[in-house]
Amino acid sequence: MLRKILVTVALAALAMLGLATPALAHDVLLSTDPVKDASMETGPAKITLTFNAPVQGGDLNQIAVTGPNGTQWAEGSVSIDGNMVSAPVRPLGPAGVYTVGYRILSADGHPVQGQYTFTLTKAGNGTPAATGGAAGAPTGAASSSGSGGVPVWAWVMGAVVLLAIGLTVALRMGRGRTP
């Protein structure tokens, strides 16, 4: 009887693994313009991010450019063209490191966010955007986050149900034969 229970539990475990669907992958940032860690004398007119899959439209898509003094330099709305997301940038001001923060709505419906930097080597004569008027994104965004897939509790409940079914079948099969 113990052998039947073990076989049933093993079959239930195999069924759970066999029926598990692959997780949907979030969009991945393939390239940036300006290039990550680039050094340039003049600032870009816009930031362009290219992802591996089309980006969904919506208010969640944001790009921010934060200057050396914490000032915002992106302005206007974010535009989406398939897998490319871009936002206009004001003429840059002080020389130093600029951080590009982004948050987009991935093809699988989950937000993806991240950041990278570039350096302006020669000061420009631009002025920063008004507070809160940038193409607004979290500048301290963590690289590629977001949750997805089936919640853990659903997997646990599925395992419990399969185990219960397996034990019921094993116990009923064992009743017919008594030595």
C-alpha cells in the first residue's frame, strides 16, 4: 500500500510539473540613445529606448532625465513606436552625470523599470524643466522589476488538491486487496 501511495504522489508531482506553463517574460531593454555610460559634449534632443518586444500604450510609460543637481530635463510626452519609446529632452545645462529613469508597460502587461547614466562633458546653456513637468518617471528606478505569473497560493492549492486526489485513488485501490 505504501508503494501505491508513493507512486501516486510521484505521478501527482510529475503532473504538476508537466502542466506548469512557462512564465511570460517582461520586455528587456536592448539599446539606448544616448548609449549607456556615454560621454558627450552636447546633450541629446531626445532619449530613445529600444526593447525586445512592443511596448503597450498607457500613462504608465514614462522617461525622466535627472541632472547633476537633481533637476529634471525631460519634457513633453513619451511616444511609443512598436518596441521603441522616446521622450524629448530640454537643452542640457551643467556638465556632469545625467540619469535616465524609465518605466514602461511591458508586452505581457507588467511594468518594467530601470535606469542608466550618461555624462555631459561640456556645460550647456539650457534650463531645467519646472518641477513635476518632466516626462515623469522614477529616477531611482530599479532595473527590471515587476511581478508576474500565477500567484504562489494558487500553486500551493493546486498541489494540495492533486495530493488529495492521489491519496484518495491510492486508498481506494488498496481496499480491494487485503492479505
